[in-house]
Amino acid sequence: MTTSAIHVRGLRKSFGDKRVLDGVDLTVGTGTVTALLGSNGAGKTTIVHILSTLVRPESGSATVAGCDVVRDPDGVRAAIGLTGQFSAVDNLLTGEENLMLMARLRHLGSRSKPRVAELLEQFDLVEAGRKPLSTYSGGMRRRLDLAMSLVAPPRVIFLDEPTTGLDPRSRRTMWDIVRSLVADGTTVLLTTQYLDEADELADRIAVLNDGQIVADGTPDELKRRMPGGHIRLRFADVASLDDATRAFDGAVVDTDGLALSVPTDGSVDTLQTVLGRLDTAGVAAEDLSIHTPDLDDVFMALTGRTDNKEAS
């Protein structure tokens, strides 16, 4: 049974007269990736800042790796890594020097040099390690930023929009790094403005809206909750289409395309039912395809917004 690395109940936080978090409940299993999605101003970064002890909540409770964020902030800090929206590296130092500085701050002592060498290798920065950061691309800087948060391997890592502004190849490199972290047992809480990134990486997705978590589940579970899924059946002739239409009440007919769209919840049972009705009607379909709602549909339905860019 998966244990909880992050446990949040009734979290509230305001900035001035604006209520940003209004009773947030969230559980993140150990060794998993949870993606936190929300519109502009939804409060995703505020949650990350509270969980990483940078901001105090007004009320509610939150534990990270078994440590309370208010009563035991030092315990939380010792267990976590944090990569924010903007690179936190020192531009006056080389990549290797940045990592060595972090190693000293984490009191690694004699383990500093081998750990830095290991990270430069893991993040494909060996050749660039002794070059000034002015020569680094955006993807290299983000990889270095993440490497710095891993100098002392964390039990839990917060990735606040780690791939913003990266080209597709650099994004996929970061995805591979995240997967390797989880394979080693690290727990990841990810905020992202890219819905495909959440779909690709997350074991679970939590959607934040109006200061509360309005949906929480696996990507497939969230998609199945949305209307609009259908099975498209294409036939060889009009007669076959007419016969199939009579077998399915409420199906959408595309006469020109000789096709029929039958609503589905995406389950195997529904597919079997559709095939059974075709068999009973004595009709053979030329082609069958299944169309399910994607995370864009989920996000739009739950928040009323199509954008998913970071906010406070």
C-alpha cells in the first residue's frame, strides 16, 4: 500500500483581502508524481511555498515526509528539494562551482566532489561544467538548477514549472530526469502550464480552482468523467449505416462519411456492448476508432479556462 509523502488538510492562505487557498485537501503518495493544475491566480505556487516552508499558512495542516511544515520546518527542509519557476543559479560561477557551493551548504564534506561529478554526468553537463553560465542554453540552466536541488538526494522534490520556456527536446530530457527520480523512490509534486506534460508524467492530477481542489485522480479517471467520449464506426455503404443507426439510439450519424458516433465512457464494457449490438444487428463495421476527452477538455470543464499559466 502506498504511503503518503505529502498530506494536506484544510489549508488556507490570503494575501491582503484576496483568499488564495480556501480549504485545500491534498494527498501525495510516496514515490509518485502528482501534477497540480490550475488557472492564473489559482494558488499552485502558494501551495508549493507553504509545503517548502517559505510561506506560513493561516490555518489547516500540512506534513511533508512526516514533518509538520509549521512545527518542524527544519525537518521538512532536510527532506525536500525545490526547483522554482526561475533559475536559482549564480551567474558568476561555473556549473561545477554552483554545485560545489550547494554541496558545502548541505555539509557534504568529503562527499562533495564525487557527488558533483555524479550530477554533472547524470544531467549531461560534464563538458559544460567548467564553463561560465553565460554560455549555457535555457535547457542547460534548468538542468543545472534541478541538479542543485538534488545535491543532497531529497525524499520529496517540488518542481514548480520546471520546463517553462524550454524547447521540445529539452522538455523531454527533463521528463526523463523526472522519471529517473521517481524510479529511485523520490516523490514529486509538479506544477506545470503544459497539460501534455501532466498527462505524460503524473500518476495523479489535482485541479485547483477558486482556492480548492475540485478534482483529483489519475489522468484516465479525470478524462472519463468528461462527456464527449465516443466510438466512431465507419461502414461500407448506406444500407449498413442505416441498419447500425437503428441499433443505437442517440448516436450521431455522419451520412457523408458513412459513420456513426456512439457515446462511450471509455470503458471496455461499453466497447463490448457496442460490438455486441453490431453482431446482433448483423452489421459489420469497416473501421472503428475510440475518441476520449483529453486534459484540455478536463481543464476547461473544471475551471472554465483554457489557459494554465502559473500564478501566485
